[in-house]
Amino acid sequence: MLLDEYEAIRLLDHENFTQEEAAAAMDISRPTLTRIYNRARRKFATALVEGGILLIEGGDIRLKQHEWLCEDCGAFTETATAHVFHCPVCASPHLISLDDCYQNQCPKCKKCYQGGRNARI
């Protein structure tokens, strides 16, 4: 299974995105998402029914950087590490790590949580 096929299944079946939301998240058209999703479902079903191994491979990946929210000015900051001490916009030391926020879909930042679905992934 290719990475884009895995991502289509993850967004549609695990995250419960609509096809429009998933296509936007993957930066592809909805018809393209449908084709990718159908290929993924066939591969997944074949592996499940025939007892095969499902290998996910191929494609370009981009690792998500650690994100922070400034409580004072509301700016988002991305870093390659999990340590930031001051907001680069207003120099405030009041930063909230959004790592757990995204993982748990909590309302901490009031931006990633909308109706039980992550909006900024």
C-alpha cells in the first residue's frame, strides 16, 4: 500500500473526515481521493481476506514539526525540537505545547478542536 493510500484510509475511516475534508488535507481533488481510496480498500481487503502482509511504502513524507501557541498574542510557532522559551512574535514566555493537544483532540488551544475532529493536522 502506498503512503497516499494509507493516508486516504486514515483520514476517511479513522479520523472520519468527509471526502471534501480529506481531499483538502491531502491537497488533491475529491475524484483523485476517491481513486486512491478505492485502490487502498482493495489492497486492504485482499490482505485481510487472504492473510497477506500489508506493507506501507513509497512516496514523500514530511514530518510534522512541534507546534506552540502563544497565550498572549495567539501566534503559532513551529520548531524542529520540543523546546521553545519565548514567542518569536511578542517575546512572551507563555507558550502552550500543542503536541498533546493535537494527539488528544483537547480544547486547549481552542483551534485544533472542532466538534471532536482535528482541524489543524
